[in-house]
Amino acid sequence: MKRFLTLLCAVALLLTTCGAALREPATPVRAETEGPAATAAPGAEREPIDLEAYVGFYANETFDTVTIEKTADGYRMLISVYRLTSLEEGTVSATAEGVVFRTVDAAGAPMTVSFYGDGDAYALRVDESTWPLLEQGTVIGGLERTTPEAYAARSAAEDFERGDIIDPADAADEPRGHYVFQPKVCSVYLEEVFGKTMCETWYNLVDAVMAGKDTFACPDQHTYDWVMGQFPERCFPVLTELIDYAWDRAHPIRNGVASFTYRVPVDEAAARIKAFGTMIEDILNRVLEDDYSDMEKALALYEYFSRTYTYDYETFAKMSDAYVDYTSAYRFFETGIGICHEISSAYSYLLMQAGVEATIMMGSDHQWSYVRIHGHNYHIDPTFAINNQGSLSFFMMTDQQREATGYGKEEYIIASNYAQDHAHPDYVADDPFFEALWDTSFETFFHDTHTILCWAETGDYGEWTYLKFDYSDY
């Protein structure tokens, strides 16, 4: 039955450029929660609330958050609805009931949200919205005033129990490994493409962020622009949400010292980094064992992506009509959904955290992962793995196999667009050792005997044959 259902699923999916067929996604259901009673304001009889009293950080048990900050120009508000959206650009004003935030939704349409409370409990109410994922009249309650540090600690502790990213039914009761989050990771590919100086400058930036500073050693503008623009997404995804270029983008460097800005308060940045590191450790330690080879790490994470994450059909559909600026590897880790460049960046990042040389490869409006294992280069496409659960057709591919799946070598761009204009090695993936796997689907693998158990259709509908693949040399 398992094989039959798998076949039906495979037939139902048609591959597109980003490894998915366009179809109407299932509309998420937003559970409404009760908040404090909101009393209608009787016009001029009541004075607007004091916005200063509402400044702070609020969170509820379902990981929705509200941040209200006082700025030089007034007030700033950030709303995060867990696994759905973040609202941060807009105007903040006061009414007799509470705070009113006028912003736009993910599609760019106007949205108005009210935030109100009685000092103990607070709620959000959507007053104006045409977005079906956050409808007018939706109330999100249970919000209480707290601190980013307390929220991050609770979020990290409860993430596994909630099963939002890691499925407890599929994970061991105890962690398999003892991997420790590494703020500074890079790969041999990035050093070969960008150069040693740029990678060292990246490490300087990471050291500065981890110390709560806003300056780092940097030799020149060229290095600054590429390090700030390319490395966070590939080597520390949460930083894409936390830091930005210097206020004076054209002159960020003085006497070899570069500056940058924070998008959030420094203490909140530290808390979010800590929570992110905990999440990465949880994934690695429940998917990998300490003595896995690099190939086994790549396979275990490939299979994990296949059964855990979801392709974001809605965002892919939007991209055909408009520019989309909210995708990132960090969003993928937080929500469990994404498109090809989010998925492959996240997969390669986990491999680097596990000590495997990895980067991303681009070509024909698609992006996948590229790894160096046992001295050879290979293509791995975790996006296609998600859309073809269990298929090993996209694991440890040669250039020839990658081309057979629709992506020719003449279009490859490795690591970054930087590679188009700067010299780097001519990368070749020509080891056919895993060729026998490409027409099969994954069942499991045995670390002790270095064997992958997989299966393939024999040609007669509903009949299958098993293959035991020996990878002892890897």
C-alpha cells in the first residue's frame, strides 16, 4: 500500500522550473483566539490612549508577537503572525481603544490592525483586510507583555514539543548526535569563488554581531558590498532579518573599519540568534549521528527534507506576476515552507553546520545544492526531493544526470553571481558511483553495514524490486 500511494503521489506532481507544479495550495486555517474585551469608543467622550504605555514586546502561547518601539519620528510597530506573515511597514496611531497599525499585507493590499488590552492581556484584531489568509474580523489573543529573551528561551524549549519543524513521531526520543551550533561557517567553495580575504572579512562580521557591536574589520568597499550582500543568506540565515548596511551605504569604511546597522534592538538580535542556533542543533542532533560520514549526513538530511518540509506553491505563483522580497532560508526554517532558493540554501547551510563542504548552484531559473564528498563534486536537489518524496533521482548527481533532469552545465553559476565575473576553478561532477540509485526511491540506510535499501518499479504496475546499495567506500 505504501508503494502504491507513493506512486500515486509521484504521478500527481509535474515538475516546473523550481521543482514544483503550479496548483492551488490549501488555504491555511487561522485559529481565532479570544482576547480581552474591546469596548467601542464613544467618540469624543474618550481620550486616545497613551502610546508610550504600550511600548514593549508581547507574545502568546502560539508564538505570535507584537513589538512597539519609540523612535525619533514617533512609534514603530512589528507584528509577527506565526508561520504566516510579518507586518512591519506602516503608520502607528492611538485611539481610545488602543493602538491602530495601518500597513499592507503580503500581496501589497491595505490592512488595518488594532492592538488593545487591559494591562494583563492583549489582543490583535484585523479591522481591514482583503487577504484570505488573515481575514477581516480575525482576533489573535492571549498576548502578554514579556521580553525578547524570555520569549526566545520559551520558543526554543517548546519548538520540538510542538512538532512544528521536527516531527516527534519520526525522531528519536533522545538526540542521536551531539552537534553544536557554529556561528562561523563557510565552505571551500566560497573561499575558492570569493577568495580568502572575503571569507575572513565575513568571520569578522560574525564576531562583531555575536559581540553586539556594529563595526568590523574590512579592507575595502568591494569586499564590504559582497560580504554584506551574499554571505548572511548562505552562512548565517537569521542575520538577514537582524542586520543591514551602514546608514551611509556609499562610505561605510573608515581606516579599515566598516559599520553596519541593526534592524532590531541588539538584545533582541542576540535572543533570536540564540533561538536560531537551538533550532539548528535540534535538527542536526535528531537527524544525524556523530559518526555519520559526509555522504550519510547528506543522505539523512535529504530524506529529512523530503518528508518534513513543503514546497510553497503560493509564493511560486506570485513570482510570475510580481516581485517577491520576503523569501529567505531563514523564512524556510521558521515556517517549514519555501521555494527552490530557500530550500537549497537551507540544506547547504545544515551540511556546512555538520562539517560538509557545500554551497548552492544556480541555472535556468532554479537553484539547488552542490557538495564535495570523498574528493568529488555532486549535485543534490532537495527541492525536487520534497516534490518527489523518497526519490533518489536528485541525490549525488553528476553533471550528466543533472542535465538529464533539465539543467545543462553551460548555465551553471556556483555560489553567487560573483562567480560570473571572477575567476574560480572549473568545477566538474563526474563520479558515477551513485548512478544505480537514480531510478529508485529511498527506504532506509544502515550505517553499520554501509548499505542503502531502496526500491524501484519493475515495469508491471504495482510490482516492486528492492536494491541493496553498498557505499562502503564513502
